[in-house]
Amino acid sequence: MISRDLTEMHEKYGFTDQCKWWTKEQKEQFLKFRGAFIQEELNELQIAISQNNKEEIVDALIDIAVVAFGTLDMFNVDIDKAWSEVHAANMSKEPGIKEGRPNPLSLPDLIKPEFWQAPTHKDNTGDL
């Protein structure tokens, strides 16, 4: 659903396949722009949290996801494959406590076991 919606949005606004023709410098510029865009949305999230504005919290979180996934989509990264890699790696972690990380609610951290393997995206970087 997310990939389909992103494709629909990118086609509507003429973003589809745009990155394929960009120079390395243009790609770097775009990634910096998108990073700043995510930071802007993250700032909005922090304000919404401080104001206990539930509607704006939801909106900011979705906007962050749209920008992040949209960036991957624009660079022709297989989002579902990347997600599956990260999910599988996260599911192989163990609950525990990460020293030095504040944890006021005592929820378990996800701890990497001894032979944990990080997700790999080497064959799924699209046009980055």
C-alpha cells in the first residue's frame, strides 16, 4: 500500500525516475534537502509533543515516514525488501538494557546478541 501510494504521488508530481538522470552532486544535494526536510518534520513532532497536540503528533510522524520512504522510492530502492532486512535483523535481537541510555519507562531495549548480523542493503541501493 505504501509503495503504491508513493508511486502514485511521485507520478502525479513528476518525480518518477527523476533521480536516474541526476549527477552525483545533484543526488547529494537532494539527500541533504531530504535530510533537512525530515529534521523539519521532527522539529514539528517535538513541538506537537510539547503541546500534547495528538492530531499534529500523528501528522508529523506520518510526514516523517512519507519523506523517508519517498526518498527511497525516488532512488528506486525496493522499500519492502529493505524493510524486511531491517525487520529480520531487529527480530533477531534480544530484550535487555542498554547501558547509558535513559529508559524512564523500563521498556526493554533491543540488544544485539553475540553473533547478530546487521541488515545488508548492498544489492538494494537503487540509484543512490
